[in-house]
Amino acid sequence: MVENDAKRLEEGFGHNPVPEVYEEDEHKKEVLTSNSTGDAIDRVDEKKAVSTEPREVEQVKGAEEEQPLQVKQKSKRVATLDAFRGLTIVVMILVDDAGGAYARIDHSPWNGCTLADFVMPFFLFIVGVAIALALKRIPKTSDAVKKIILRTIKLLFWGIILQGGYSQAPDTLAYGVDMKKIRWFGILQRIALVYCVVALIETFTTKLRPTVLKSGPVSIFTAYKWQWIGGFVAFLVYMITTFSLYIPDWSFVKHYDDGSTKKYLVKCGMRGHLGPACNAVGYVDRQVWGINHLYNQPVWIRLKACTLSSPSTGPLRKGAPSWCRAPFEPEGLLSSISAILSGTIGIHYGHILIHFKGHAERLKQWVSMGLVLMIIAIILHFTDAIPINKQLYSFSYVCFTAGAAGLVFSGFYLLIDVWGYRTPFLFLEWIGMNAMLVFVMAAQGIFAGFVNGWYYETQDKTLVYWIQEHVFNNVWHSERLGTLLYVIFAEITFWAVVSGILHKLGIYWKL
């Protein structure tokens, strides 16, 4: 049994959670079980990679001379990674299901950053941290590449199933999608692309890295220069394409509920435009995927130019620009290339976790980088050089959200792993351990759709709707407040309890 668990540890596919802390004599063998449900959204066994690293670990060079690899006698689990992943899932559920009632936490219609806009980069950040730790458990490059490709394919598959249009839960009980209108890109597809690129760079450059980390403030950067070179290449591709690609006029056909159709023309004929209508991000997606395969409910419809109800959703204003009705892919190809930088910054935080042993050293590196990134973003945004924009995944957006992720990660690390305030964050850890399950069942509405399938007389008479209406909306005499409380208690709290039970039973959804 122990041999099987050890094998699963090396592969990053264990079933049981890592024990909280194991500090044993060097003559004792650590008995470790682990859980890893994927390097993307669900739990990657990065804590296991920290707590079960081989006894040989890389040491930071002293002031005068390099120190050879030394033996580490004690290891400690880093619970922050699960808690951070759980927080990201919780925020996603909150903004997806309560954002309609509270527009201020929903995605920004265009420039700017709201609570919802932190979800995607936080996912990519923790994916990067996980990659740095998990891949150290796989000694053979060929084995690592196979696992990376297989996991990428799984993410792409689930992404198309959940967000391609096949599943329409929980709003309707219908399923199936017209292949002429299937949405090819989405949340999991973007994570798959970033994970694949960042993980392959990490794998192929293992033998190109020094075995000893030299002293100096930039040593951690130079030791992993190929990761940063990869991120810089992604940055160049994105920036050059965004500001140099010519955007011609384009048109689209709008299909209305009454069966009528109308063709609209969007006039562009420009380069380097960062507005909704004529940006390179949308143009690339229209050319690569086709306009019928893009997301048909873009957030820009809540702009003042489109509706008088801005920032909430409302009817289009008279004389609204034609592009207000057009589709746009928020997880598009070019913007996903820019998102590789989020994963690159995340993997840097993972490298710091590996190489620096002291809490103060780690926090110094993390916090300083987080602050620098946020300062760069604020300068770019408020000088109008490069506005913070989630839909375009602009460079300032990358810096701002990655900096915020770094600071939140540091705060969690300080509270949970340094000061030991773990109990208040246990529900986040539980959700983080089964993140893929909660993402599919709660964030994507699959469980609610299943419950809605058992209706009485009409499809609007289900247990879900009854709870929303009678337990929350009617009791509080407010649909907005009732919606928020329903999300907090009937979704987030419910799935925290379920995740806790599954954790106690050792049940996890791996990917």
C-alpha cells in the first residue's frame, strides 16, 4: 500500500490528502498520502511536492561561498495553496451567481477591474505555483511530457463540454449544441493552454538550471531564465500583434428570438485600438475560430454606450453602436497568449517556495514582487498607456492581478502557515482540495441543473427555485439580498460542507 502511494506521489495522482505536518527523525520513513486532482483548476499535489521532496534540496548560497546541496531533516506542509485555490473557486461562484444582482462585483464592462476580474488570473497564478512543485516529483522528462499532454487534453475536453454550449444547466433542461455555433474557447481551455506552455518549459529546462542558487537579489530570476524568456516571448507576441495588426471593417448577423435576423456592419480600418469594436484580440478570434463560435453575451453590453442601465444589464439604448450586439470571446486566443505571463509569475512564486526555506525570506520575495507589479499596472492604467482590461488581458491587467494574487497568497501564507490560524480557512482548504468537483457542480451549475430535472408540473417548480423564493427572497423581502444569501449559504456553504465530508472520506476528483 505504501509503495502504491509512493508511486502515486511521484506521478502527482494520489488519492488521499497530505497530512498536516510531518516532522520525523531521519531514521523514520514518512508515511505520506496525497491528493492531486490536476495542475489546473483542481488540486495539484504541490503541498505534497513540498512535504515529500527528496531529502536533497537546493540551498541558497551564503554571503561568501556557495553551499552544496544539503539534507533537509524536517518538512512541513504548505496549506496556503489549497486555501488560495478554494478562495478562487468561492469568488467565482459568488460573482457568477450574485453578479447579476450586484453589478459592481461582476466583470468590468471594459476598462477597470472588479472582483470578478480577479478569478481567471488567480487560477493561472496557482497553476504556476503548482507546476513548480508538482513536476519536481517526475524525474524523467518523457514521463512528465506525457502527463502534461494528457492533462491538457482532459482540460480541453471538459472545457468544451462545460462551456462549449452542450450543457445549458441550470437555466434549462436542454442539452446539445449546434456544431456551427459551438464555443471552442473558455475558462478551462485557457488554463489548458497556459498550463501546457508553462509546464513544458519547466520540464525541458530542468537540466539547464544550476543545481545551486547563487546569492544576490536576481539569482532566483537568472536560475530560471528560460521561464522568463518564455513569458517575454508571449508578451512580445501579444504586444506586437495588438498594436501593429490592421483591423478592417467587419460584419455579423444577429439572430433574434422571434426568428428574424439582421446584419450589422462595424467600421474600423485602424491599428492599435484598445476599444471594444476594433481591437486585435477580437479580430484574431474572428479569423481563427469564426464569429459564430464566439461568446454571444459579452460584458461590454453593460457599457454606457450600449445601455442606460450601466453598469447593470438593461435594454439597449436608442442609437447604440452596432458592436453592442456583436459576439466577443473573453477567453480568446491572443488574450490567452498574454495569460501565459500570469502562469509564469505563478511558477516564480513556486520556485521561491522551493528554494527559500525561511518564512521571512519567502515573504520578502513574494511581497516585494507583488507590490512592484501592482505599481507598474497602476502607472500604465492611469497614464492611459495600457488600461487595465480583462477582456483584452492587457499587460497592465496581468501585472495588477498577478501582483494582487501574490499579496493575497503572501497574506494567506502568513496567517495559515506562519501564525497558524488555520481553522478559519479550513472550508477554503476543503474546497481547494476538490476544486474541480466544486467548479463543475457549483460554478458550472451541473448539480443545480440535475436537481431542476426533478420538477413538479412545470419546470419552474423545482427544489432549487422553491428554496430561492421561499427561504431567501420572501423571507428577506429582497430579491437582491435573497440572491446573495442564497449563493453564500445554499451554494458556497453547502459545497464547503460537502468538500469537508469528502475530504474526511478521502474522496477527490482528480484530473
